[in-house]
Amino acid sequence: MKFDNQDTVYGIHSLKLVLAVVVVIVIALMFLTSIPDYIESIIGIGQEWVIAIVVILYLMFYGYFIWMDAAFVSYNDEGNKLVIRTFKLRPWGGKKISMEIPHPEFYKYEITHKWPKKQLHIYVKKGNKIMKYPPVSIVSLTADQYQNMENSLKQLSKV
């Protein structure tokens, strides 16, 4: 089975971009129109506060995906090895990780849930030693992708 969450990643990036444009438009409208006077008469907060609130809300939205540990995940168990490729959706430092594990070396997996994060831990057995790969964030997978991945890993697992 082979899949990736590219559509989810595109959706997250597109939403971030659209909201950034909305924030810029709101800020431009606050400086170029009489909307700030109307807002101040209705709500009672000034132009600076409205801009600050809009920018803080955008930064919270943007930071949520960093905190959530959203990541691109490509999964492929076809052939004689398991291949997982991933990188985190961060503005900088999105280190790319690629794991290629021959089926006979795959030992077990664990999925940890610690809100809002969900991580996949892969263990391989080489000789008498069991080694653990770095965790893979799977919070951005759809429910079907998650279920298919878990079923596939159960079949490969030796424990």
C-alpha cells in the first residue's frame, strides 16, 4: 500500500496563505478607510488594538500547526521494504527524514497520543539488538490513511 498526505499539506499551506492575505487586507483597510472610526464607535476599541488582535489571532493559528507538529508523510510498504518519508511543516528547519526498513528487520511499532500530537515509533531488530527510529508525526493523516497504515504495520509486526 502506498499513500501520502500531500492534499492535507497543500490545504494547510493554502489556508495559511489565504489568512495572511486577509490579515494584510484588514490592516490596509484599517489605514485607508474610516472603518476604524466605525469600530471604535460600536465596540470601543481603537485601530491599533484591532490590528493587534487580528495579527495575534493569525499568529496563534499559524503557531497551532507548529505546536501540533503537523508533517508531510509518505508511506509505502510495497516490495520488500517499508519506506516512510516525512518532514515537519515548519517555517524553517523542516528536516527531511527517510526511513527504508527491509520487511524482515521490522520488529514492531507504537503509536503515542499526547494531545495534540500523535506520533509513530518504529522499532527494527538487527541481530540481537532492537533499535528505535526517530518518531514520525502522523497527526496530519486522514482517518483512512491512519487506519490503512495501522493495518499494514500490524501485518508487518513480529510482536
